[in-house]
Amino acid sequence: MSAFNDLSDAVLRELAEIRAPQETVMSIYLDLDPAEFATAPARQTEIDSLLDAAHREIESAERGHDELMALRAGLARARELLPPSGSLAQGAHALVAFICEQVQLERVLRLPHPVSSTVIISDAPFIAPLQEQGPLGPVCVALVDERSARILRGSSERLIELMSFGDDVHGRHEQGGWSQARYQRSISNDVEAHLGHFGRMLHDLLKVAPFERLLIACTEPLWPRVIAKLHADVRALLHDERISLDLSDAGVMDVERAAAPLLAAEQREREDLLLAQLRERAAREQDGRAASGLPAVLQALVERRVQALLYDVGYDAAGVECERCHWLGTDGDRCPFDGSELRRRKNVVESALHLASRQSAAILPLRDRPELGPLGHIAATLHF
């Protein structure tokens, strides 16, 4: 069974907008890796351990009365939301809960990959681990043969079958009836009508539930005929490599496994493209359309110039943030724009990700790639 994934760009942007007046936002990451937490008692032990640690942190730090009461209420609510055998836990490899009484925040997401169990208390949701999964945008995978079609949509980690349909493809060939040639033409016409139906369904889906990449599984002889029936907007999203998969026997997990190598290769190509673009722009200093190193990237984010933000997974650095206008910097006491007192951030990279999300900038976390090291582990391509 596929693991659930409630994560989307819209959800990330929504979470990035949230700020509480005090440090009362609890971000609770709960590992549900089936290899370790396959049973309800094992999950209960993990939940109890995690929330007990959160309780100790809440009670041990110096906090104002309102802040303390809000965190205690949030923790009590977390114990209600995270039952070991509840429906939320079914089919998920991890859960993340964002809870804050002060801003009426209560959001639980199911994730398809295990995460490290932890609780972060801050004035904003801790979303860096979600962005570090680096999913591609919405993906559509379609399976088609001469008579039937299936269409699935989702992410690179999880697909959901949206529809399946078949069309009549037949001809008559009886003694004294149609000739063999007419019979074959009839079948061919029926197949063309079926492929036209398939192409229209994909175009309709694109209009109501957009996707960023299309993969198609079909036989090699059918491939050019399928492509010919796609609307230009759909064809522009088509991966140029055909998936070989038997439509009649393939389950959703089979489709996910078949699509995974192509999507992983595409993610790598996307990384290569952005890194090449970054290097090219950085080499032309007068261009001004690249920023490298934390101070330059923070400045570009404040100026709303960032097109794509690239960073090494695990990179963090201290800094400061203005809670009024969200100015970010590496140091200082007062905001240079409005004079407000700056708030110290243990990890200003997290604040940078929030600001990038609010600007709808592309965010690309890099794993096991050395290219950003010489650039200070964080860089950005800029609109201007």
C-alpha cells in the first residue's frame, strides 16, 4: 500500500505565512517508519517519549504566563490528535502536527517518508524538513492501450488513480461481410477515437487539476499515435521516455515503481540546470542575477528578487529577523527599515525558507552534492 502524502506547495505557502505573537507554535514530527513502529504499542511508546520530552522543555524554560498556558494547551491537544492507532497513522510513514492556540493553528500532515521524531517550539511552524524532501510538482502518470486507459495523479512519492475507462474497439468480419481491409480500417478508426478520448481526458484534467509532468505507459507501436492525440499544452509536459508497463496487471505501486527512476532522473536534471544557471550568472558579476552566501541571499529575499533558492540540506546559521516586516540579516539590533527590535534566530535559514515560500520562489534542497560548498552552502538565482 502506498504511503500517504498530504504535502503540497499550497500547504507550505500557507504554513510559511503563520506567525504567532510569542513562541507558542509547536511543530511535532513523529516517525512512523514501519520497520520500527509497525505496531500500536511501538507507536504509543514513541508518541509518549516525544510528548514527554516536549513537556519537559515547556516546563523548564522561563516563559510568561500566557505563553506557558498556550503551550500546555497545545501539548494537551497534541496528545488527543496523535493516537497510535488512529486513522491519521494508517498508511503514513510519518506525521507532522503544527499546533498553536494563540493563532488557532491545528494542522496534521501525513508524510510518505520517515523523519526524525522531534518537537520544535518557536513562533512559526518549522517547515524546513518538509521542504528538504524536495518533491517535484504534481505528476500525472497515464496508462493506455488500444481499448482502455487509466490516469493517476499525485507526487513522485504517491499516486492516486483518478479514473479508468474503456472504449468499444471492434469490427465485423463474417462470411460475406466486410472485407479484411475494411475490418482493419474499422478497428483502426475505433482505436483512433479511443486515443482521442484519452487525449481529451488528460487535457480536461490539466485544466481542473494542473500537473507539471506527464508520464505515459504504452506499447512502442502505440507511442507515436498517443502523442499525436495530445493537446499541445499536455504534450509540453510529456516526459520523452515511454514507460513499459502492462496496463491490465499493474497496481498503483507498480506504476509508482516504474515512474520513480524517471522522476528521480528529472529531479537530478532540474538540479543540474539550476546549478549551471547559478554558475553562469555568478560568473557575470555585473549581471546581478545571482546571490551566494547567507548575507547576499538574505538581502535578495528581503528585496523580493529571488527566483530559486538552493541550499545544502542540514545547513543552518544564526541570524536576526524583524517580526514586523520580516527583514532578515546575519546580525544587528534594530531593523534598518522600521527601527523595530530584531529577534535572534538560532537558524535564520528556516526564516529564509519561510520568506522564499511566501514569495512563491522555487526551493531546491540539495543532498550529497558539493557544488554549493564554495558558495557558502546557500545561493539563489534572481529575477533582476
